Amino acid sequence: MNRSLLLSTIFFIFYCSCSRLPAIEQDLKESLNKPLHLSVSDIIHKGGDILSYNDLRQKHEYLSVVYLEDGCQPCIPKFIEWQHKMDSIGRPENYSILFVLQSDSYETFMINVLNTNHIIDKYYTIIDSKYDFLTKNSSIPRWIIDALVLIDAENKI
């Protein structure tokens, strides 16, 4: 009796674990085709240039959105790594990177970056000084936002 109960329990646990998607896969499936809200600012920085979000979208159909918080330990090295390594990856003309930077100012963040390593800022940055990006995208798990999000022309993941 105890043996059959043990086997039944093991079978049930095995069945349940195999029939349910892991939490990571479930989060990804639920987030696909959700819109990513980027209306935190219409001012976008690229090096010394400033442009509008509409100008950016006319140039690029696909964007990798990278969320960074000014002052977090790995954020400046992550920003520098993106700047240095993206040229080594073959990518289509209609693709670029958009950094959503939680900071008070682009200039302050770039001073901190340049004090760490010299770069040429080749990609786009939006400043989110009020955490609007996280608030407006609260239905998307934070681990996905922290990792990287690829969006299409309609801002869908």
C-alpha cells in the first residue's frame, strides 16, 4: 500500500511538473505581443544630437530596449559594453538600440560613463526621471525589462 502510494505521488509530481510551463517560459509567452509603453519622454539623445521619438521610429522598425538605472553598479559597464560590441554583430539597417535611462539627466550619466571609459555614443537614449517606464509597463515582469526587450514598429514585444 505504501509503495503504491509513493509511486502514485511520484507519478503525480512528475506529471504536474512536465505538464506546466516553467515560470520563465510562462512570463515570456504572456509578454509576447504586449505593447511596451515608451511615452516617458519625446526627447531622445544620440551622442550630441537630440531627436523626437517619431524621427527615431521612421529610421528604425525594430529596437532593442535596454533599461538602465543611473547609479546601479552594473549599468555603466553594461552601457559601455553595448556601445563597444554592437558593431561586431551584423544587424539590419532598420534595427537599433534604445536605452531607457532612469536618471535625472543624460549629461550627468554620460559624465559618469566617460569617467569610466571613452566611448562614442552611437545609440539612442530616453531619460526617465520619474520611473514612468516601470509604472507604465508594470504588466511585464521586471526580469524581462531588466534583460532586454525587442520591439517592432508597433512597440509590441
